[in-house]
Amino acid sequence: MKHLLFEDNGDFRAGTALSETGGSLQVETASGKRTKVKASHVLLRFDAPAPDALIPAARQLADSIDVDFLWECAPQAEFGFGELADEYHGHRSDAVEATALLLKLHSAPVYFHRKGRGRYRAAPPEVLRSALATLERRRREQERIEAWAQAMRRGELPEEVAVQAAQLLARPDRNSAAWKALELSLSPEHPTPERLLCALGAFESPRAMHVARFEAEHFPQGFGVALQGDPLADAHRAIDALPLADVDAFSIDDSTTTEIDDCLSVQPLPEGGWRVGIHIAAPGVAIEHGGEVDALARARMATVYLPGDKITMLPQPTIASFSLDAGREAAALSLYVEVDASGERIVSKTSRVERIVVADNLRHDALDARFDEASLDSGAPIDHPRADAIRVLWRLAKALSAERDRVRGKPETRSGADFSFYIDREGDAEHVRIVQRRRDEPLDRIVAEAMILANSEWARLLSLARVPGVFRAQQAGRVRTATHAAPHQGLGVAYYMWSTSPLRRYVDLVNQRQLLAVLAGRKPPLAANDTELFSIVSAFEARYGAYLDFQQRMERYWCLRWIEQRRLRRADAVVVRDDLVRLADAPLYFRLAGVPALAPGRRIVVDLLAADEIDLSVQARFVDVGSATAAPEDPPPGDLIAGDEGEEALAEPTLR
């Protein structure tokens, strides 16, 4: 027999034997190629038909073989394909018949399990039933995938895909039918899942898409909070038992702020000088470590801010109980510093837990023009009931800032601009206003220096008491979070932690409870080397970074809406560094090809060619160099600018 059927890398080939030596043969295949074949790989020897006719003829015959009947005919024990071929055909099978049965066996691994070259065993009945059921499920799923994909190509959104739309963008299961159908439906017109789902109406708008994706990724149970009853009902008696401070406290915030967690007070001392109070809302008095409200706050880690909206860390009833709103008593953790008659030197510091009555909630966006630096430094009368107190606070703020600059070895950078977003809603219409503010307005600096002072002093108290906390440090330009205190070189302080926003950040609440324990002489909730504390640090960094990134993305979205609403096609911009620029009147950063080498802060003119609210991109063209130069500023944190690594995501936020 001069022809062979042999196995080659899992496939079956036929050829003519030219020679045979020991355990191998020299074979010429039907294509004329010569190859060496091991004798153990030879499955069949035959004289007819010709090698090039065997496989086609066998495939045609194999198509007529019923695999179910073949399985019923097969023995339960292991068998060779030639044996079953003889039994199936009822006579000694020829080369085509044997090869046809081999091809059928090999093509039905569900029915026949391979045990070696040319040898098989019929699948047990229960195994076969299970495998066939699996194949049927896969067939039905593939039909469903194809049907969904065809519907989406026609512009229809299947309900099964619609209900998963946000999850498909946030955390897609790439093995799911919905994802596979979505991938099949992508086209040059809609090349990404985001564009396709928006085009199909899965989201009301690109903004709704961004928010829904964020919710699916970080708030799978939804943004809302549902608590049974008042979990802090028993804590109100403890709050009422706190001593009532004799202070005239007031807050300074933006007009959009509703979680007011810090106030200030100024009292003249009989012997001269003043006692300045820094009062921080004290939810730590009532929110017990490990309780229901604490668990909610720990799961969220921080309040999420975005233009025109926010997702609070704490339930609204809890915020209402502790927010330092005007006209009510509230629990506060207070730091009192006594300053000398010059108002620039601190002579003593005292911390205590108490109740305060909040007299006013001042809004700096309504008062910045009245309390500018020139007016405060001139000594001229300012028509406002808080003018004298704010002047005292301003002198202290400048002294604190100068001392930090001395420790830092250089002045703190306050150049550049901050932007506030205001979303005006009327019915379904939304209009965005972007208001630019200087970073070094006196009211901002007063609050900033007071918060730095409190955070530094309370970090010192924990460190001296050898009580752990969630500390912030900066060394060699790197900001990090740790459970022990270390210098913050960027701020110019020896100790620092976040503790002045306990209504908005979980680490501030943790630190406040540690402080309350120290002040009361109690054992703190978290001990040194407590694994729970390390877990909090790790979880906070991940969550807070994600929240900041989302806030920046939504600000970028509203910048693009601002451009569209104003029909802005030519605009002034400011060079940040190299080819990174920012619009002069909005915090929209982008790379600009073709911009000449200009100093940071240089004004230029650009044409805005296109903006995309889905991928948050903008296309612009350099037009000309402007006539003015602004103060240089730092680029934005995060990765919104393609190719820009940006600043560390957890760097100290802009002081407000």
C-alpha cells in the first residue's frame, strides 16, 4: 500500500510514501511537497483512491453520517476509528469510508472523547446530555446576541441592553451577551460603546452618560441614602450636655455651600489682644465608630462635588444636625488661639469640645469686593458688622502665612485663577455660568490659614499623645498619607492632617474622633498599627482620587457646554507650559499644536474648531499672540489632557 493518511498538527493529510526507514517515512503530499512523517502518526495505509481525492470524498461521505446514531452504535470501551468504521458500514471499510468516519468522530468532541491518535471513547450518557444542553444554551445566546446587534444596527436599543448601559461602560462583563452584541454593533459612524449608546438614546445626554457611568462604577446601590429611623437619636442628649460657648461665630463660604463645617470667632481680651476661635462641626460626638452612619460614611469616604450638584458622604438629616448654619446651636470642636495686641503673634492655644451659636453665614462671593486687600490694610472704615473681626483675622492670616513661607524657604505661589461653576436650571433647560476668582482673595486666605492652623495643631496633639491618625505629609515634593505625623514641606508645617471637614471627608471624621478621645482622656477608637486604620487610608486614597477625577471631568464637560452656549468660535487663551494652554475665561485645558514657544502666562488667540461632550475633547487652532501676559499657573491635576501626567491626584486641593 503506497498511500498514507497521517496526522499533522491536529489536521489530517494524505500523501504517497516514498521511503520508510525505521520509525519514519518520507512522504509526498498531494500538493507535491515532501515531508518527513513519524510512523506513529500514520493512521491508514491504502492504494486507492489517489491522495488528493481521499479527503474531499471522505468529507462528503462524513456529512451523511448521523452523529447520534453513530454514538449509539459505538462501544462503551475505547476503540479505534477503523474498528467502528467496519461495524458501522457492515463490512471491511475502504479508505474513504474509514476516513469519513474518522473525520466525523474528530468533528464531534462532545459525543466522542479523543484518547489517542485515531482512538476515541463515546461520552457517557449523562456527560453527553450536559454537554448538549450547554451547546444549546450557547446557540440560543448567540442567536440573542445577533438579534440585539441587528436591532442596534437599525437604530433600536434592546431593553436588555438599555438596563445595563451604564454598567457596560463602567465595568463591562466582556463575556456577557449584551457586551458582545454591543461590540458587534460598533461601526465607523459609532466607533465606541459610549457613542453608540448615546446615539441609541440609552442616556438623555452626554452629561447623563458621564454621571451614570460614575454611579455604576462607584455607587452600585445608587446615590441615595436610606436609613431606618434616626440612628443618632440617642446621641442628641450627649450633644445637649456639652457646655455652651460664649462666642459670636460666623462662617465664610461660597454661596453654593450647604455643608458648613467651619466657623470663626474673634473676642477682644481685657489685657489687650484677641482670642480667635476656629470652630469645626463635630459629628464625631455622635457618629460612633462602627455604627450604621459610620459604615455609610466609610463606604463613601467623601462628598463628591460636581458643578451644580453633589453626592453627600453623610445622610442629609445627619448633615442638618451638625452643619454650622446661622441661627442654631451646634456641636463644635474648637481651637482657641490668643494673639497679642499686634494681632500677629500667638501666645497660647487651647482645644475643647462645646456647643456654639452660629450668628452668620457670610458668603465670600458677595463680600470679596468689599474686603479686598487694600481696604483691609488701609484701616479705613468698612461698612460691615464683621469688619473689625475680619481685620483681626486678616492680620493673623498674613502673619501665619509669612511664618510658613519662612519655614518653606520661599513664598507660597498664589498666582493663577480659580473658577466657580453655577448651573441655572429652568425646566429642562440648563445654563452654565463660570465665574473667575483670584486665588489670593483675603477672605479665602483667612479661611485657608485658619484651617491650616487647626489641622497642624490637632495633628501635633495626636502626635504628642502618641495616638495614630490619618496624617498628610509632603517630603521631596511627594504628598503622601500616613498613620504617623511627618513634616508637610509644601505647607511649611511640622505636623498636618485633614480634620476640618468632617461632614465631607471620612478621614477628617476619623481624626476628629481620635482627637475627641485625647481631649476627654479616653481610649481612642483606633490604636497604633490597627489594620483597620491602614485599610481606611488605602480605601480613602483610591476613592478620593476617583472623585477628584470625576469632578474634573464634569467641570470639563460644563466648560464645553459653556463654549456651545456662548457660540464661542474665537477666544483668548493662556499658555500654561509648552503646548498646554487654558482658555482665559474658563478652566478648559487642552494641547494646542502649532503654538510657538511662549512663556507661561502669555495670552494667545485661538480658534475653537470642535468640541466633543462624549470624549470631552476639544480641537483648536493657534491664531495669534495676544497683547497681555497673565500670572503663570500650575496645570490641572489628573489625566484630562492627553499626554500630560499632571500633578499627583491627591495633592493638596486649592485653598478656598
